[in-house]
Amino acid sequence: MPASVQTGTGQLPITQSFSAAVAGTRDAALDGTVQRFVTQLSRQTGIPFRPKPGATATLQIHADHGRQAVQKLGEDESYELTVTDSGAKLTASTSLGVLRGLQTFLQLAQIMPTGFAVPAVTIKDQPRFPWRGTLIDVSRHFIPIDVLKRNLDGMAAVKMNVLHWHLSDDQGFRVESKVFPKLTGMGSDEMFYTQEEIRDLITYAHDRGIRVMPEFDIPGHSRSWFLGYPELSSGAGPYTLEGGGIDPIMDPTRESTYKFLEKFIAEMAKLFPDAYFHIGGDEVDGKQWDANPQIQAFIHAHGMKNNQDLQAYFNQRLQKIVAKNHKIMVGWDEILHPDLPKTIIVQSWRGQESLAAAAKQGYSGLLSFGYYLDLMWPAARHYAVDPMSGAAATLAPEEKSRILGGESCQWAEWVTPENIDSHIWPRNAAIAERLWSPLEVQDVASMYTRMNAVSLDLEWLGLTHRSARPRMLHRMAGAADITALRNLADVVEPVKDYNRWDDAKGPIDFHAPLTRMIDAVYPESDTARRFSDLVQAFVQSGFSDRAAETQIRMWLTTWRDNDLRLHSVLDQTFLLREDEPLSQDLSALGAAGLQALDYLDKAQPAPDAWKTQQLAVIEQAKARKADLLLMVAAPVQQLVEGSAGQHN
Amino acid sequence: MPASVQTGTGQLPITQSFSAAVAGTRDAALDGTVQRFVTQLSRQTGIPFRPKPGATATLQIHADHGRQAVQKLGEDESYELTVTDSGAKLTASTSLGVLRGLQTFLQLAQIMPTGFAVPAVTIKDQPRFPWRGTLIDVSRHFIPIDVLKRNLDGMAAVKMNVLHWHLSDDQGFRVESKVFPKLTGMGSDEMFYTQEEIRDLITYAHDRGIRVMPEFDIPGHSRSWFLGYPELSSGAGPYTLEGGGIDPIMDPTRESTYKFLEKFIAEMAKLFPDAYFHIGGDEVDGKQWDANPQIQAFIHAHGMKNNQDLQAYFNQRLQKIVAKNHKIMVGWDEILHPDLPKTIIVQSWRGQESLAAAAKQGYSGLLSFGYYLDLMWPAARHYAVDPMSGAAATLAPEEKSRILGGESCQWAEWVTPENIDSHIWPRNAAIAERLWSPLEVQDVASMYTRMNAVSLDLEWLGLTHRSARPRMLHRMAGAADITALRNLADVVEPVKDYNRWDDAKGPIDFHAPLTRMIDAVYPESDTARRFSDLVQAFVQSGFSDRAAETQIRMWLTTWRDNDLRLHSVLDQTFLLREDEPLSQDLSALGAAGLQALDYLDKAQPAPDAWKTQQLAVIEQAKARKADLLLMVAAPVQQLVEGSAGQHN
């Protein structure tokens, strides 16, 4: 949602004669941008454009200035877009603003009774925050370049401007180092990016107005480094990528560690042109330090009180190395320490309190708490999280200005190249809007309308967030028809937060197939949300809204009858057997809801015994099964309770 | 379906430890083949394979010999595949046979109650015909290399071995010629393949056991040549790719034409290594020859009787040029003439009679009649066409041996890169089976079972024959939910044969968008076929099969209620307005069918007046609308007629 929108009258038709022309500053990059825009508009509309040579362009583009060779934080992204029934004009101070404005134009183009068109409108737009990113973890599961590229296209579509590339972690080191070849040689399972691929991806991102910030997470989360270079670690090893035992940490007490990091960071600082360099710094489990007498001796000898002091010492040394390479250090909450210069940036996975505390001390910060896509929250919940809310709301203006924005995070414990798109999209669009649009833009229903529209547009960029699911359902179902399986998949969601796994199960096997129902379904069920909305409308009407009831009945009937169609399929494949109880529960919910409607229609309260029985069925249906939750249990419960007269 | 299949007991589990090993002849190409096979099996099953180093391979592969550098017609494609519960063995005389056997293995891998597995089996297999091709026309609509590549993957999956690349026609010349740059410079709308892209595609095809035969269609179908080189044409010009007026033909009376072709064919013969070179030769509309006094004078001066004789003269000259470049000439039916040497090959679009006539005269031939994918026939109809049926069935054995196989044809009047896959697949798999499997393999129901299984497997190759439709429906529907639109799309098919267009509409605009419902739907409706099968079962049970009736009711109810859900959507977008009557007809069919079932359930014949009225409704529903046919009208008619007692 742009900062300012003034709707006009009429609309600009998009026909075969559509064309876009660039005036003002012009270079090959901007021409490429416009060419991609035209291709995308052609895909969305299905129109092969054939403008008449010499005709006035439909969309006139003007940028006063070009862009920085390396995109800068805070570089001007503003633009103005005016659309009338006879043409459109996009002006911006920089060609970066043009990039953003073209995405707005694409979002405005829509099908109408008369053809494709863009409604007449005057837009003046700029982002609320200068840092709007997505973190993609490529260590837990390797994500190939082509998958990253299509996700960069998605990020550009929603005007995000930072890819935070989480390149190393316990489970894999993913960047070719020519100085230390054993990093990938022994620590990557042969799944890593060459430096050439990285340069290519950075160019690809730059073309789309996206900075690429690398993260090498140290001193914790660093087991993969130690397969090739065990001398960096605080324990004895040997190490395997599979892990087990206590979490290895880098040894901050040896000078050789810093010599290694000097060379490594010098190499990486050249490879990654962005001004920011993320060193991780989160979740340092001190067990290896506790267990190492030399490290404990070092702590005492240097008058430190504990492991936190040792990490602070490490970070100070690290910060000097990073600064020597002309980079600004970024790290997670835990790096915050008064001995570090105010130039560093703190990224908060802990919350706005942590961010506010940093801002008060003069540190700039980014919010990621509340934007963890891997926690399987609905878009509305992410959308409600604002970097300026909570403790941050009470900051002084100067302190507030230190909050630069935020980043969504796609940690990769449970994603593969096959399903990562549906874990990121479309929910990431809601977070992108939170970071771009004015604070006042808060209406959840209208956010969902925009998010669903963007979701369809993303299809034309090659993202597979919608197309992967049918393939995965077919794999599970074998040759069987998947209609009934889709009905079930449509109303379940994965368990939330970190509930898919617990320590009692032992370490996660990162090489196991991710081909279960939980891996194929969407993190947020559209169907359940719509059904719940219908039930709310029906309840609020005092159970008198007949149109709502008809639709509710349709859904409930489908669900009640679904297990009959699905049962024989579930039985025949090992991947679906665990879903049998879910399917039975869904049918039971359908039956309960229909009976509740029958009581409501007869206008006689349902008997208590029936109600008690149904609530037990619903309670059973709410229980997690196959790591999934049936999201329509709660609205059915409202119907059952309503039919028993509580709401009448 | 292999030539010989002997089922065993048990099954070979496909687990993370799966691996394949090559013994015997081994080269980089075969290693690449096996690597692609493993990747594909991993995609189908979703299992990231991690075999233990040193463990015995699950699948042992042995080829006695390698392959020809340029794949030859009739090169040995046979293989033997033995699968037991403890391992699998694939042996072949050549590595080309290995390619075919690996595809069989992929088709056998399936999900079971215990996991993924391949059933125990012994297969001895070889193709019935040595020439099993698909023609793809890239002139009417340009089809980019990546789209061709995924279709080559599909062809390899069904063991086809020839891509017949229809590279030039009236609407566009698609191959870079360095000798005659104006061919693409003026005749391609800038949509053509560079020679480097062509070499790359040929390598890609060779790696998959597919020959690439180019076709340059002359002397007719050649308008695109004349934009750059009008001196080749029999008329005055000027020419445009859009056309209009009479169809231009090449001038066979000038020596300069042959000088041009000498140079051109020499260049192309080097570019395309295949031994066969297709010169088209079809549908020569003689109007330009009739209108040109010099050409008529030439005909008389050389004692020719008519235009056909002139084309025969042209073909003889052409054949000598082709032969001089060490290629065998191939052309359509019309080139058949006793003056041409017996080495040439005739491709028949006219039928088996034409093929038999050629075989009797000593000419080898290929069947394409009956395999035109653009005619929108159901797979079963293509499947019923055999190169050896009709007139060919009565040939002597030696004559029969001249029938080399056949080719499906995807002419590109009505396809774009977006929807071409769904026009080719999965129906092409039925034609592939006709050409590979023994004549006795004829059962249509079992063909559909295999075709549907292959169709799902093709998804893992990146073909978009199933995934493009939802995107196209979303484009038509705008932001609206597409469930009801999909219900409608599921039961319609495009009009058949050449009925989409007639001359009264003027020439086809090849630059127009192809974004209507007819462009999004499948050529053959699965749902209609299944519904029809259900109704047949119900009728044959004397209307007593309750299970069938329940399912029939479910469908009919969905359709009856569908227009209510869909109407408001259709109204809102210009691309769907034309489908309103279809949607209404579908609802009427649903209602008629349900009423018929009610009469049947009551075991009283439906009244005559009702029947008459319903038959009128059905007749109306059968009429073509928006160039579409409602494929469930006929089975509903059976229900209505049955309920009136005719079948009781």
C-alpha cells in the first residue's frame, strides 16, 4: 500500500499497443529493468505487446539520477506514479525509485469487464523503513541459485531491498573460499556456491534493487567450519555435519583464530560488495568453553567474569577486522555490548525491548522477532508486529531513527528447494507491507485482499508457492485422484512455533525426505480463514444470514463426505497413513456442524447430551495429529455452541 | 508397455540407500544419463539419496557397446530389465538401450503401503517401429529453446526418438543463416534460434536418445523467406509475415533459386548432423504459378502437363542438392513421384492409403495422419490409429518393412509457450506407446491408466501441462476464487479438427493473445471421460449400481449448483463473458441428470413431456459455445433417456 494514493476517474487500458519509454537518466541497467517490467506485464495479461513504431509510449518513465554501483542503505526509493485514461507517468529521483514504481504499476494492472486496465490514480510513495529484508538460511538445507533468484524476484515484487544470506551454520558451509578450500571441501556435502555464482546472484539482486548481506555465524552455529579446520574449535572433535554431542564453538582465546578470520573476512569482504557484514553471534552455548581448561584460564587471566565477557572480547576483535575491511558489522541481539562502537547494527530475534534498549544506547537495529516465517504463523500475526511498537513506541525521535527496519527469516530446518517458496510466500508480502507502508495501514482484511492478489502475480515470476503442492500431493497419493486429499490439505496447518520437533526426538536428520503432508500444506489455510469469516458473519447475524449458511453447509457437507472418498487412498500409501485420523476428524467436524445447523434451522436448542458429545469430538479434532492442526475445529465449535442456545 | 513383461513376486524398495552403477561400456554421456535418471527418481520419490560408499548398487547397469556419435535410424534400442526384491539389473546391447530401460524403471517406481518400490519383474523390450517422432511447429508461434528442452525430456520419458523441427513456414523463419542473414533478419520478427542454440539443443536431444530432423518447408508454406529474398518467389510481392492475398510459392523455374538452395542446404546440412532432411513439399497452392506467365511458359516449354509436374521437377532438383550434402530427403505425401529415387521418405498426413501406395512403389514412409495433436482428439482416437492398419494391413512383408513408424504433429496456430505443453501432453504418450509397443497392445482403459501415471511423472521434468491451467484461469478470473471456474473448465473441450477457425473470419492473427477459456482447457477432459464411464457402468447395471449412482449424483449436484457460484465471476472479466451460456448449460445438465436419477430411483418412467423438454435442453448444451464443447451432455442424455424407460 503506497504512502499516498489519490484515486482518479476512468482507467488506462492495457492493450497490444502498450509500451514504456525512458526519459531523463538512462543506462543499460534501467533499460533491463523496463524490459523485465514489460515482459512481466505481458505474462500477467497474456498479451504479446506490439506497439506501433513511433507512437507515444503508454507509460512515460523519468528518473533524475541513476543508482549507486553498490546499493546504499537509505538510497532514495521514492517515486510518483500518475495514471489517467490516456497514459501513465512514472517519475523518480533515482532509477531505484523507478524500480519500485514499476512494481506498483504491475500490481495495479487488473482484468475488468472491458479488458485489462490500470485504474486512474495519483500515487506518491516512499518506504517507511530503509531496511526491508528477508533472511534465507541455506545451511540447514541447501537452496540452489535458481531458487534464490526466483525468490529475489518475489522480494522485488513486494519492494524488499535486502537479501540476508545465512551462508554458514552447523549443518553446512555454503561459500567457496579460495583461501580456505576445506571450508566447503569438508563442510558442505558438496553443496555450495562458487564465487562466480555468488557474483552472478549479487548482480541479479542489484538489478532488482536488492542488497545482498552475507552472514557467517560465529562463534556458535559453526560446526561446519571445524570439519576442515578443527583447530578453530574449542573442543577436541572430530566433527561431522550430522552433529550429535555438545554444540561446538569457535575458540576466541587463540591468536590463530583471528589470523584465520583476518584472511577469511578479507576474502569475503571483497566477494560481497555490500557495506554490511553479518557475523551472527547468536545462541552461543558455552559448554565447550566451560569444558576447556585453557579457555577458562584465559577468562580468568583477562579478568573476565564469564562466557558472555569472552564473547564480547571476541566480538571486539572481530569488529576491528570487519572495520579494517571497510564493512559495518551486524549481529544478533547477543552481540550488544557497550565496548562495541555505535556503528554496529543489532538484529533482534528477541523483541522490540531488545531493539529499544539498543537504540537508547545509541545502536541502530533491525527487528526480526515476530517475522520468523518458519514458525508457521498466519500472515495477520506477522502483520501486527511493528518495529516501532512495544518498548520502541516510547523512544525519543532520535532513538526511533535508529530503528532501520526489519527482516523476515526463513530458517531452513524444514524446507527444501521443493517447498521453500510456499513457506516464504505469500506471507512475506504482509511483512514487506509492514516495513514499507505507513504505520496507519493496519486493516487485516484489506491486507489479505492485497496479499492474495500479489500471490497470484508471483506465479508469473516462476515462484512455485502454489504449483508445488499438487505435485507433492500426487507423489503421496500415487495414481489416485487427489480431489479429496486436497480438501483435507486445504484445512490443515503445520503445528506452530518449534513444536514440530523436540529434544526428546534427538537431533533432526537434515537428510531425511520432507515429503509428508506437513511438508506439502500451506503454513496458513486460506479455506479455514474464509470458513471462519463465514461463521463469524453467521453468528453475528444471530444465525439468520441465509447466504452465509448456504455456503457453510456446502463446506461442511464436503468435509463430512470426504473421508469416504479419501479413506481407501490413505490406506494405500505409506506417506498418507498417518493422516487417517485427521481425515476421520474432519468428517466428524462436518457432521457436527451440519447437525448444529439443523438445530438452528429448527430454532430449538440442541440437547445438552448432544452438545457434550460434540464438544468432545471437537476437542479430539483440535489435538495435533501427524504434526498437523485441523483449522476448522474452532469455527465448528462456535456452531455447536450456538445451536445449544448459548449465543441465541 | 514393454514388448514382454513377466511379473515376479515381491518388490525392490527404493530408499535413501538407492544407487545405480555402470559396468561394461562407459563414457561421460552414459554417466550423465545415469545421473539424470537418479535425479529424476529422487524428484519423483522426494528422497535425497545417500548411498553408503562401497555398498553394492541397487541398480546394476551394463551396456555392451556405446552409441553412434550421430544417432542412426534403427540403432539398437532394446534392453532387458530384471527387478527382484534384492536388486535390479539393466542390460542392453547399446547405451541407447540403457536410456530406454531407465525410463521403464522410472515408470515402475511407485508408492506403496510400505514405501516407494519397484515391483519384481522381468522385462525384455524393444520398439516395434524405429522412427517414433514428434513434430513441433515453431513458425506459427515461436517456441523458445527451454520449452523445447522440457518437451524433449517428455519425449525421452515415453521413448520417442525423433524431434521433427518444423523451422520455417509462412509466418516465420526460425533458424539463423550466416549465408542468408535476411532470412531471420526480415522473416522472423526477431524470434529465431542462433546456430549455437541449435547445436546445444541437438546435443541435449542426443543425450536423451532423440534425433533432430530439421524441416524447411518449400516450395509452398514459404512466405517468410520472401521478405528478405523476394527474388525466390513466384509473385511480385512485397510480402509481410501477416500475409493476406494469395499464398506465395517459391519459383522453381529460375536457376537462381537452385543456386540459393545449394548454398542454404549446404549450410544447414552442416548445422544439423541427422541423416534426414525434410523439405516439406505439402499443400502447394498453385495460384502464383498460374498467375505468372513466365512460369506457365516454362511448364509448356518443358513438356509438363501441370503444376504438379512442376513441383516434381523442383523436387528432383532439390533431391540432388540434398543428396550431394549426404542427406536423405524426406517430404510430405505430395512429393511422391516415380522420378524420385527410392531412398527418399514420404511422411503421410493423408492416411495409411497414401503410405501403402508409397510402400508398394518401394518408398519408405512415416504416418502422421491420425496423430495431429492440434486437432484436439481424445488420446483413445489417436491410439486407435496404427501405421499398419487400413490399406497398410494388406501389404506384403517386404512392403510393410518400409513403414518406419510415425510422428505426432503439434502445429502451432493455437499454441504459445504458455500452453503448448498441455496440447502435446499427456496425449503424446498414447501415440508413443502405439509406435513402441506391440500391435496387440490395444486396451484403451489400461492405456489411460498408464497415460495418467506418466502424466504425473512428466510434472517432475518441468513440463507445465498441468500447472499452466490454474495460472491461466486465475488470469481470466482476476482476484476471484477459481474453484467454480475449474469445475466448468474440467468438463469442456475445444472444438475439434479445424473448426476453431474458418475462412470467413479472414486470416488468423498470429499475434493475438491466446488467453481465452479454449486456450486454458485440456484438449481432452478427464472428468468427462470418467463421468461417462460411471454412467456406462450405471446403465449396464440396469440402473442398480448404487455406488455409481452416488458418485454420479455428486458430480451432477456440483454442476447444477455451479452457475450460482460462477455467474458473478463471469460477469466481471472480459475474458470470461463468452462462457456465461456454457455455465448455464452445465447447470441445466446437472439439474436434468438429477431429475432423471430421481425418476429412476422411484422406478417410474419419466413423463414424455419432461423428457422432450430435457432433450431440448441437452441439444442446446451440445451446441458449440465460445469455441468449446460441453463433454458431459451425452452421458446426461443417457440418464434422461434411461429414466424415460427406453433402456429399462
